[in-house]
Amino acid sequence: MEAQGIPTVTLTRTDFVGVVKNAVSGVGLAPDAAMVTFPIDLFLPGSDLASLTGRKREFYDGLTRWESGFARLAPGTNAMLSVEGATYEEALIKVNHLFLTNLWGDGLPLWPATKERMDWMLRGAVFPCTHRLGKFPPRGGFATVEACAVALAMAGGRPEYLPVLLAAVEAFLDPSSNSEQLQANSGSAFPVVIVNGPIGKQIRLNSGFGCFGPDPQRPAGASIGRALRLMQQNLGGALPGVGAMAVYGAMRYTNAVFAEDEEGLPEGWPPHATERHGYAPGTNSVSLLFATGVTNIRRRSAKKESAEEDALQGMHRIADFMRTPNLAALAGYDKGTPGILMIPRVVAQTMAGLGWTRQSMRDFLWEYSKIPAEHLRRSGAAAWIGINSSPVVRASLALDPWPIAAKPNNLVLVVAGGGHPTNAYWLQGNGPRVIGREIRVPESFDRLLAEADRDLGCASEACTV
């Protein structure tokens, strides 16, 4: 292997071979790079390094004799696959077997991306199908408009969903999202996509009851999130246990895609995208960040407390839950976020009626979620903070109590969920930035929406079950 004219060979953990191959491929080098593998024991503190000397010949050979097998392959374009069956059902079954055999599927049934289906799907694109959005980390497959359409077709999506997926992929590929590392590490991080603007309601993206799905009346989020996950795997190489070392793989089938309940925002509360990214109200946009899990928090009080007591008790319960030395939020300590707090419209409007604003809620939660230094030390969290690569994070170790984010505004507060006051949702963050992108729709978008009404039935609130 040769990187910038310098022969190299990789020392790799046996359980991270797939991750390393993806990383090598992602920088434009052959994925069959010279590699010497060792069990994980060698990489642990206090390990015996004598085995390195005993295998030095493998390093020498890798530096002097390695040749890539890919260099002997003739370049060419991917051919259209042909699958036949006595019936349509048999052909569809064979296609899904083919997806799984080639590690292109996710374990659930998929639609084949036929030419006819692709022509239909690409009607939702503004740019030509060959337009490149970037390289999908860590393996580095090119994310084109066509690749997005293929993934959305396989995931059961529709062309009016494509503009949202394209914007989400653009945000995912932003280097500051840290998607390259989060694709591969063991923390089970998954992308969360928050949609603002009228497009959420137009394409039947849920913002209310069951907004994380499943929801047959508002199916867009599942298809868009699943398409993004398929691209993570098929372009980025995030195959579980091979290129994605997520121990649990939380929400890995459909990720999390939902719309903010803008109609339920209290007067004077700007949409999330306006507050976080500066987009004008009414702008179609996505906001993408990574999370590692979701937890329900019992927000409403149990007895006949006054409205003021109910609000204050609920805020303290949320802050108490956030006040835990779990270190996933360190990645977003400075410029990212410790997580997303979701509250339904009825709670937002009640809080606003009592004089609370988004800012005062964030200020309160930031203040009352601070962790005593003694708790950091006894849990070992202080050591993780002390070795963090960010100087801002390391300097924060001097604070007692320790805030879970550098400033209150890092906390993402979104209004979404069903109209019930009892619960709030907390998505623990694991990413250095919250990435915003505007959504671009084609001139034919209104026609696509009309076809959706024809195919799926009325989308207005009056037509829901």
C-alpha cells in the first residue's frame, strides 16, 4: 500500500477489520490494503507487545511485496440486474433474497429499484441524477441524486419525499456532523432529522401522536429514515459488526425523521430551524444531529397541584434525568448539543401561558442539570473529560458543579408529539454539531402532492381516522 508516496501497512484489531477497510477505501485507497491483525488484548492497557516482534515479517512483506487485487480489475459501469420468476411474487422474493445475499438489505422486505420506479422517483429531484452530494463515510461511496432515489425506492418511499432525503444526506455528509466516526463506533449513534416548514405536512410527515412511527396515515418518516440507513450501509459500509461497531444499533432500521409541530407553537415561539439555524419562518429545512437513545420522562405531576407547581415539578424531573454522568454528550459539549428535549404542544402552550419561553426553559434545565464534581469523580466521568481532545471540554473539568453543555443554547428544544401533557421525550445527543440544510423542491412538486392524494387518500386532518 502507498499513501502519498510512502509505503504503509496497517496494524488492526481483528474485530475492526471491516472498519479499517472502510476507512482506507474512504480516502481513495484499495480496500484490500496490507494489514496485520491482532486480537483486542494487544490494544488494552498493560498488554504484552512481544507478539509484534514475532510477526515482523508480515509487516516487512506488507511494505515491500503487497499488490492490490483491485488493480487487476477492468473498470466499468454497474450493469442492470435481471431477476426472473414464474409470477411477480416469485420474482419479488428472489430480488429480496438477492439483496440479502449481497448484503444490500436490512432484513425487512424491500422494493426493487426498477427503471420505471426510478423514473418515477427522480421526479422529486431538482438536480440531475448524476449530481454528486459527496462521499458517504467511512467507505466513501459517492452519494448521487440517483443513489438517494435508489435507496428511497428500496425503502418504499415516494418522489415527494426525495427533497427531504436529499437535504438530510447533504447534512449527514457535512464533515462537522462527525458522521465518519459515528458510522463506525460502538456507541449505537443514529441520525435524527427534524423537518421544519410546510413540506412536513405536505408530504404527510408526522409531528403529533406517534411521530416516531409506525404510522400508516403519515408514512414519510419511516421511508426517508430507512433510505438514509440503507445509504449508510450500502455506500458508507456501515454493516453491523463489520463496518458499524454499534453494540446495540438503536433505531437502525428507520433512524428518526419527524416534523416539528409548528402549528402548535405558542405565540412568539419561533420554529426550531429559525432559532437554531436562522432560517426564515416558513422555510422548508432539515436539522440533523446524532443521538444514542430515547427515553420517556414523566413530566406531569400526580395530584391536584397548581399549574405553576406542575410546571416547576416537571422541569425539575426533566433536569434530574438529564443530570447523569453519561458521557455520550461530550462530543457536542462546545458547539453541538447534549440532546433533544421534545414536548407536545399542550405542554408548550401551558408553559408559555405561565410566562416560560424556550430560552427560559433551556436556562433552567442547563442550570439544574449540572453534576457535582464528586459525582463525576466517583463514576470515572472526570477521567473521560480530562482526556477529551477538545480544550473546551478539558477546561470544563474545573467547574463544580459541571454543566452538561458549554451553554444553555446548546440544548435542542422541539415541540412535537401527541396532544397529551403527561410525557416528555429526551434524545441523548452524540454529535459535535447540529447541521441545517434548506430543502429544494422541483417545479412539479404540487403535481406530486396531488398524485399522493390520489394514491393515499385525503391528507387533511378531517380525513384521519
